[in-house]
Amino acid sequence: MDWRQGSSHLPAQPVYVLRGHTAQVHAVHFLRQNLRLLSGDADGWVVLWNVPIRRPVAVWRAHKGAVLGLGSWDDDRIITHGRDNRLCVWQLRQEDEGNLSTTLPIEDSESERKEPWLLHSLPVNALNFCPFATCRVPVPEEITDPKSPSTKKLLVAVPGVQDGHINVTSLSSEERVATMLDPKDIKTGMVMAIGLHYSDSNRLHVIAGYESGYICIFAESTATTKQWQAVYTHKSHTQPVLSLDVSPSAGYFYSSSADDILARHLLKPNSAVEPKVVRTKHAGQQSLTLRLDGRIFATAGWDGRVRVYSAKTMKELAVLKWHKEGVYAVAFATDHGQEAADSGDGVVGGEREMTVAEQRVRKTKETHWLAAGSKDGKVSLWDVY
């Protein structure tokens, strides 16, 4: 089906629409090889969906305020960030799902629910609607088992209490490892979007988008002084930055704003190379998200459209129109299609045909999902490229 603007074909339709929230959906996130999808809303509710059967398997109120962001440390540890100034890490294994409520907020938004096991609860600043960012700490080569839980350290970045400040915390120690101050030579305003990235030399970089439209990259100056300095500043946007995402393999990161501009920046700043800026004529694109392969990215539009762009050319490839109200969150599925094909999904030696349930699981893993959460409380699932 052709999704290009001006096509004579019928508009694309979502594969399925998940209806469970009564409040606007602020965040969506795939995990467990696309078999689960998290959605979080403005009332603090989080729903874990079973994607193959399109049903909830866990529902709880993670925060007393709106959910700002969702993520995962691994398949069993879920991260939620709320307007109640808390960042929580929950343990929710697949075997735990049967012990939790499946009653959706749209069915009952008043009753208390059993919560997953709370591993960490960090006090954070949530006054500026900026969601957290995460980055795995590189594992030294001498580590014999890089998959060991003791080596899976995660850095979490959130805005500081003062305008323009960013705090980076290490999990699971909950130790503050860095604090970024806003550059004094420019007016930044509040932090609106954050990204984390390790360079080829395992040097941490913190990327920030600000209320003023500025984008900055911070790097640690030396290992001994632990001082951070801005190695890149650029006013790419005329309005507050709404989101950014990093493509390490391509060497770029991308930003969007309340204006109609999309910008692509080098991860290794070069004063001779200006960021590529595109005027899209569509103001208010947020939740900019790159697919894992770095070939395309998507944005959530205040006009109710989900737009898909080429990461290389930054040209608009598709406009997904279904929601009648603004879209606030988008997420791509992780790319496990080949892994699903190699595993056989329960077929031993090819001696028997897959059951209907196994076929459904395999198809879910292989589908190029794009999920979109909207002001209307619904989450649409699309199959794109």
C-alpha cells in the first residue's frame, strides 16, 4: 500500500488499535522481542500489553502524576518517569504477569492495583515535562560474562532542579556520577530533551535540547577533574526543543521542536559542518524516534499525524493519519525478525507445524511495528517498511 502524500491509493490504516486509557497517552515502549508494549498516560497509569493477542497482562498506577517516559533496563526491569518527581525501576518478569491486574483504566480508574516489585525509586525533577534518557555502560573487554547482571550498569539522565542543569545517575548503585551546568555564554532556559551516547573511545557525551531552541553536547574534559564542558552549541530551532534521538552507527543525532524544523547534527562536532536543517511546514513534532537500524525515524504530531522520514535524506516518506487528536508518543519495535526466524519459535527440528499461537508469536516478532500514543487515549499499531 502506498502511503505517500498525493497517492491515489486509500490511506493506510493501523493493524490494530489498543483501547485502554481514559487519559492522553504520553509514552509507549516495546520490549521482549516486540511481544510486549508499554503505554503510560496522563493519570499515571501504565499498561503492559501482550502484542500477539492485543490484551493487557499487567495494569498499575505507577505515578500520582502524568507518565513522562517509559523504558526498560532489560526484559524484566521496566523504567517509568512521572510528574510526581519520581523515576521508578520495576521488576516485572513474564512469570509475574499472572499476579497483576488486567483491569484497564477505561474499565476502572479508581480502584487500587497490585504493583510490580519496586527495585528503585529516585527523586527527580519533572517540572519541565522532559523525560529521562538512558545509556548502557560499556563492558570492559576483560569481563568474561558481559551478560552477567553485575555488569549491566545503566546511566539515567534527568533534568536538574535549576534551569539548564542535567543530572546523571548510575544504576543500580543510585550514585550521582555527573552534573551538567548550562553554558553561561548562551541563554538556554529549561532542559526539554536529553540524550546519552558513548563515543568510540568509551567517552560519555550528554546531549541536551533547551527551551530556547539551543542544542548542546557535553563531554568530560579529563578523567581526573571530572569537569564537563560544552563541546557543541547550536541554535537549530526557533521554539523549544521537544525531542531528540541518537544514531551511533550513522554518527548523527536528530532533534525536533515546537516549530516546523527537523535538524540533524554530527555526534563528533565539526565547526566546518553545519547541522542539516529541514523546514517541514508541520509545527509541533515530538517524540522523535529512530528505528534501531538507523534508516528511518518517526515523529508524533500535534496535528494527529505520525510522520516517517528517511534518516539519510530527511525526506518525508509516509504520513500515518488515523487519530482525530494530537499524537504525543511513538516507538519502533526492536529488530528481532532474524532472531525469530532462527529460533523456530518452538518448532523442534522442523518435525511439526507451528501452532496458531506459535505462528502469532513469530509474526509479532518479525513485524516492523510502529506504535503511536494519542491524546484520545488510544494506541495505534502500524506495520511500516
